[in-house]
Amino acid sequence: MSLDGSVAIVTGGTRGVGRELARQGARVFITGRSAPDHERLDERITGIRCDHRVDTQVEAAFNLIRRETSAIDILVNFNPGLCPFVLVIFRRHNSELPAEHGTT
């Protein structure tokens, strides 16, 4: 399966899933407390330090991703303290995304 041109966010995961998505062709943003702070890890992966328990940090991370890409295609949530593993695939352009965290 090719993910060329897709954009993925991997929350709470700084290990293999993001690298595999990148290997399949996706542009990947990895967020988490141990992620590098807005640092390119390679040509397809950017780390964004973010504590998902803090709304302002989640909003800042999301806004940074929105500035760097026109759509989000894949969300992988590896944040077991807040939510068990969830994989959601969707395609929405930034103009369709909520302006604020937590709105639909």
C-alpha cells in the first residue's frame, strides 16, 4: 500500500509506527512528551514535543501542523493513558478542519 502524498499524525508515539508510515510514503508528524521539539527527524518525519494532557500544547501542535500541510489524512493515537489505540483515516483540507481544538 502506498501512502504517497498522505499526511499522518502519530500522537504519543515516538517509535516504529511513524517510521513505517514514512517508509510507505506519508509525511509524518510525531507528537509526544519525548518527541524532539519541532525537529525534522528525516525528510518525511517531524517531531513535535507535546504533552497531550495540556490543551494549549495540543492546540499549538495542531496549529503548527496546519501551517505546514494542507490536509490531514491519517491519525494514529498511541496515548494509552488518555485513550486506547485508535486509528482513524480521514481526508479533510485545512479549510474544513475546526479552528479550535475540541470543536467538530
